[in-house]
Amino acid sequence: MRLRASGLDCAIGGRTILRGVDLAVEPGEVLGFVGPNGSGKSTLLRVLAGIRAPAAGRILLDGQPLSALSARQRARRIAMVGQEEELPADLLVGELVALGLVPHRAPWAGGDRRERETVRKALSTVDLEDAVDRPVEQLSGGERRRVLLARGLAQDAPLLVLDEPTNHLDIRHQLHLLDLVRGLDRTVLLALHDLNLAADVCDRVVVLHNGEARPAAVPAEALTPSLVREVFGVRATRVTHPDTGRPHLLFTPTLERP
């Protein structure tokens, strides 16, 4: 799915967080968003997913205004996994993942065998197939993140929006998730705190800082040592990862403020 955003202003409670954001995302691209805490990553993703309206500007999905879509139409095109979602404690894991199928059902239709297989496949993808009948309230923080990702995968939307998807995950599941993202035949918008994970998985990266979104660029151009020092207030040395050939940052603590 192709996404275009022009002149976006993002605000919370009347306070503008981001100004004049322009984006052009191509089908199948993994576009990452990085920036300090409070830079507007989550707010921008919610605006791009149609959950929050922009204060100004417009968003097009394959040439169609996002604002013209109904909630059901939007859910068929965009699946979002938020950073902090309150999960219904009385649902089983399989029931929660099945909520991703609701936009594709006919009114009043119940689940069938094919839907149950879709749920199991999504859970298997995040290494939780055996949890299908477990109560959600028994899940650890990392398991909850993976179940929410499974729900997003089951939704089968061409645009997947992930806000800090590696939060609460151990390193094995972080790397598994990023391998999964790389292998998806979907457009992915991805907010990450870890700059090296962003450099490894993203085709291009957008840096958010001081109310602005810098132009999207490949990781080697977007994540330079000078930018890291300016935006994050730390010194960094950039090397090339010996296995992936991607840029990798080595950080040195400093007392500088971004």
C-alpha cells in the first residue's frame, strides 16, 4: 500500500507536537521512526493510522483520502499495534487474536474453521501457538506484546503500524519479530527506541526532533554520529556490521543534553 502525507500537524490537547510532516511511503517498504522520548513518534503513528485526526494536512492511501474511509474500511487497510493497549482480562488468547478478523466478517457472522486456522497461524508466527486457550490475564508483558502482534497479522491489512513492538521482549523475540517484519509482504510503519534495530530492519528512517520530522533516508544517511549527538546528546561511533553490512552505532556516555 502506498501512503502519502503532506503538511501534517500533530497536536495533543491543543499543543502542537509535530509540524509540517511530509511522507511518501512505497508499497512493501519498512519505514522507521526514531527520536527522543516525547518527540511525537506515537502521536504521529496514531495520526497515520487514522486513530487521531491531524490538526492540519492530509493523508492518502493509494490515492484515497484517509479521512474519507469508514472505520471498517480503515481497519481493512491498516492494522495498528499500539505501545500500550489495555487487554480485556476475560478473553482467551485465541479470542483476542480473532478480533483482528472482525473487519473482514459479514455482519453478525461468527467464526469458522478457516478463521480458527488463521488465528493459529498468527499465533504460531509469534511462537505462541500453544497459548490459544490461555486467559489473557495470565500472560507476561512480552507475551502480551506478541499476542497483539498476532492480532495485527491476523487482520491481514496491507499497512501494518507498529509502535515500539519490541518493548518487553527478550532479545530472541526482538530479533524474531524484526526478521518477521522484514519478511512481510506489507508496508510497515515502525517506531523504535533502539537505533541499531532501526538501522537493521528499516529500508528508510525518519528522525523526529524539536517538533519536526527530518526527511526519510536510508539508515546510513539518517543515523550519522553527528545527528545522534545533536538529537540524543550522546557520542557515537559508526561501524559496519560484519554479517549484515548495515550501519551499527557504538555509544559513549556523555552528560550533554539533546
